[in-house]
Amino acid sequence: MKWLQRHVRPEQVRELSLLLLIIVAVVFFGSMIDGYYTSRTFNRIVSSVAIITIVAVGQTLVVLTRNIDLSVGSVVGCTAYFVGTLLGRYHDLNPLLAVLTAVALGAALGAINGLLVAWGRIPSIIVTLGTLAIYRGILVDLSGARTVTTDSLPGWLVGLPRLNLMSIGGLDLPALFMLAVAIVLIFHLGTGYLAVGRRFYAIGSNPDAAALIGLPIRRLVFLAFVLSGALAGLAGFVTLARYGNITVESGRGLELAAVAAVVVGGVNIFGGSGTVLGAMLGAIMIGTLEQSLYRLQISEFWRDAILGLLILLAVASDAVILQRLRALWGRADLKIVTEPPAEATVAAGARSP
Amino acid sequence: MTILGRLKSWEGLLLGLLAVIVVMNILRSPYFLGAGNIANLFQLSIEKIIVALIMTLIIINGEIDLSVASIMGLAACVLAWLFQMGASLPIAIVGGLLAGLAAGLFNGFWVAYVGLPSLAVTLAGLIGFRGIARILVEDRAIGGFPVWFNTLGQQGILGPITASILIFAVLFAIVAIVLHGSALGRLVYVIGNNLQAARYSGVRVQSVKMTLFAASGLIAALAGILYAARLGSVRGDMATGFELDIITIVLLGGVSIFGGSGNLAGVGLSILVILNLRNGMGLANITGNTQTSVIGALLIFSVLAPNLAQNLQRRWIGRKT
């Protein structure tokens, strides 16, 4: 116990228990479904997780600063549709330029959110609930409800989802999934070690203190929304590559999956704690559930009910269990620093109510 | 300027906005002011404005309920499911209402007694209750209800006035009395203004919050059932996204998203503004999606405008001193 307390932080306990939960879920589904432990199941889960993960990373940044971005689903839809139309018209567009266009468009939409939240002083839930409707409405109007189809897209894009970077013992790692992993690593290290990353935590855990020590709160919150929009734009590109057929409805409801991944992954909905890696674990948990329930042949309709319950449990465990853990850890720290004599402990015990 | 003065000017702004929209609508269509069209105006969004009444109390109390649209869907689906299992319709209606009450109590338990943020709890509810609704009816559309049920939702009982409109009027009166004329109403404001102060002065915060969320579930369920009666059939995805309109109505009415201020008169005006706006855009052949965009923009504007006004005011005062 002492070893555990010295080497693992309470937040990491949270992530480790989520990892355990994923393993339990995999073992459970493995015993229910014939031929579950195959590379096919793995590949399915991995490729479905990529999109949610990328969006969830951006969402994590926003949630860390005590905000929320509900417009990401619409941003994904807008960028997927816009870049799809662009590529349908100009087949020889440079692939890199296409990706950059998607990211830039997403960042621009995110900047609108950030501007309204940071300088308009409107709560983020109101702003992004509004832009969720506005962006989707603009998309439907501009597109005239037409559909981007696979055969209008250039060959390199259609082949992208089947491109594998490497293969370990029959388990393929698709390029799109590795892209998501790279994003997670970059942002996990960035939030962990860069000054700007630590400032996101500072704003979320105590906005007043952050203001008092002179952090540029507005610019940082703005940056979080721009990054969230840019990552949603990238996810829009991945969506386009993966599905090929893009309707005006694509990406709808993705914001709920992203928020679910973030919250299940142990990021506190009130900001200030949680990690990008945790959000990815949350996304993997949701992807595993999604694909496994599909294979179990019980209807896909169960997915939402289970997801809702999972979010609630995650938030509840945050509030109840994590606080106890922190208290326990805090006491252990005291003991390590000054091992108090036996009488002092008794006296302290007698004083406490 | 006092807070009261600012609220009054907000309602003045709404009244002006309403006048402009109504005049434009009248110019566009001579039938606009007919009793039939006005009843129709209410009838087309009646479920949303019923739920907006209870949402007003919840937001003044400093909380939010994002799960109302899913509870509407859940109640309608429970009704349809019970009806399909062979229950008589009145029993199915009671079942739907109980399902909504249970969902509200569930939300209230986590918010009031466990102390979780209502944003997170009701977001989980938004996903979860919709999930249960989908499990019950899957991707079917269940219809074939007795004639009286459809009549209840579609036909007027006092001239063009339908049962739903009557229910809305009664609920409006009840909420007005509770909010502005009862002890519970004062407590709702006190808690929304300063939760800590309310708790230390011995206000039973938990039971007030629990009551509000239970009422929200029950009224959302009622609205969902009325919606089913109006449409004549029930699907798993009915009422999806209604929370946007409902929250917009409340905030446009001058209720602060941070709780503690706002009144029902403002919300009443904002209901009229939004109904007339939607109707006017419909008359002008503007599609549903653009309408939703406009509502979204209005939502942002309704919070942005007081903020900007406050900024200007502060600058004005700063210059004078």
C-alpha cells in the first residue's frame, strides 16, 4: 500500500482501474462471443476508435479549462463535407494541402467559439449549444442536402483507411489509428510538460488564482477552443477518408461520444484534472463496447443506455471515490514526511470529530 | 441602474422585438391575426413551451436539465410500448408519466443528494434515457392509438383551443404562483443566488432541488405524451434536440444562466417572440434548418447582449467619475 501511494497518484489509480475495466470487458465479451479474439475484432475496434479519440483530445483541452465544446460534431460534419466537395472538384489537390484545409477550417470554427466564450463572456455550454445548431444549419443550407460520394473522391483518399503502417502478429495498425495515437502522445506530453499545457490545468483548477498570478486566461481559453476546433477538423478529414460517403448528417452526435470518452477517461467535468491518455482510454472503452455489442447481436439500441450509465458512474466515482483516495494519499504524505510519535496520533485522533 | 431597472429594460427590448416581428408577419399575411392562426402558432411548439416553464425554475435555481427532450421521448416510448403489450391507453399514459417522474427523481438524486454537477448528470440522462426509449421501440413507428387520443392532441375543445394549450395556460398560472407568490419560489431564487448562504441559513437545499428535478421529469413526460397525441405515432428519436429551443426560450426571457435572477413575465414574452419568429420564417419560406440556425444565434445573442450592455455601462460610469 505504501509503495502504491509513493509511486502512483490518485488520478493514475483512476486510469489504471479504467484499463482494468477494459480488460474485464474484453474477457467478458470474449466468453460471450465465438471467435472474439481474432485480428478482425481488433481491427474493427481500432479503426472505429480513431475518430472519437482525435475529437476527445481536443475536448479534453477545453474541459481542462472548465469549459465544454458541444459543437465538435457539427465541425466534423462541416469539414468532412467541405473537404470532400473540394477533393471531388479538384482531384489533383495535394493531400497535405487537403489535410491542412480541414484543420484550418476546423480551427476557424473553433475560433468563433473561443472568441464568444473568452471575450463575449458567455458560458461555453450556451455558445457551443448555439453553434452546434448554427454550423449544422449552415452546412445543410450551403450543401443543399447533397451527398459527397466515394466515387467522386481521389484514389489515395479511398485507399487510406486500408493503409497499414505495421503489423504485429496479424494485428494490423492502420495509419489512421496511428495518427490518432500520435496526436494523443503529442498532446499528452504537451499538457504534461509544456508551460502552456500546465496553464490549462491552472485555469481549470482555480480560475481566480490563475488570474491573480497573471495568466492570460482569455487567450488560453481561446487557444483551447481553437485547438479543439482544429482537431475536430482533422477528425472530419479522417471521417471523410473512412466513410467516403458524407451526408449533411455526418458527425451528428459525435459531441456526446467525445464528452463521454473524456468523462469516462477520468477528466473532471469541472476542469483542472485528468489526462489526454485517460481520454483515449475512455474512447477505447466506448469503441470496445460499441463493436462488441454489435457482435453480440443484442440490438445496437442498448449502446446509448449503457453509455449514459457509464458517464454517470464515471462522474460519481470522481466525486466520491477520488476524493477519498486523495485524502488517503494526503495522509500518507504527512506520515512519510514526519512519522509522528504514537501519543501525537492518539491526540490528533481524539480531537477530530 | 438597479438590477430591477435592467430587467425591466430587457423586457422592454423583448416587447419591441415582438412588436417588430408581429408587424412584419401581419404585412406578410393578412390572416396572421386570426384566432385560428394564433392557436396554431401555439399548437406547433406547444410541447417545447410547456417544458420551458419548468426549465425556468431549474435555471433560476442555478442548475440545468439537458435531459428533458430525452425524457419526452422516453415517456412517449413507454406509453407506446405498454399500449403495444396490450395495456389500455389510460394505463399506458400513467406508465409514461411515471417513467418521466422516475427519470426526474433519478436526476434529482444525483444532483441534490450526491452533489454531482447537473450538467454532467443530465448529459448522461440525455444519452441514457434516449437509449432506454430506443430499446423499447427500436426502429419501429408505433401508431394506431384510439381515436380519442389523437383528437386530444389535434382538435380544439374550446373553438380552436386544444387541450395542450389549456394545459399550458394552467401550468403557466401554477408556475407563476409558485415562483412569484410562494415560499418555494423564494427559496428557488435564494438557492440560485447564493447556494452557500442558503445552506447556512438552513434552507433545505436538497429537497428543493429534488422537487424541481422530479417536477421537470413529470412535466417533460406530460409534454412527450401530448407530442405523441399530436403526431399520432411514436418513434424512438422523437423530440431529439428540443433542449436547444427550450433553453433558448428561457435564456432569451432574461433568466440568468448562473441562476438567481429572471422572471416568468420575461419568459412569457420570449415564448411569444420565438413562436412568432418561427411562424414568420415559415411564412417567408425559410427552411427548418435555417430556422434552427437563427434560434442558435438568438441563444448566443440573449447572453451576449446583457454582457455587452454591462460593459458599456461600466465604461460610461468610469468616464463620469
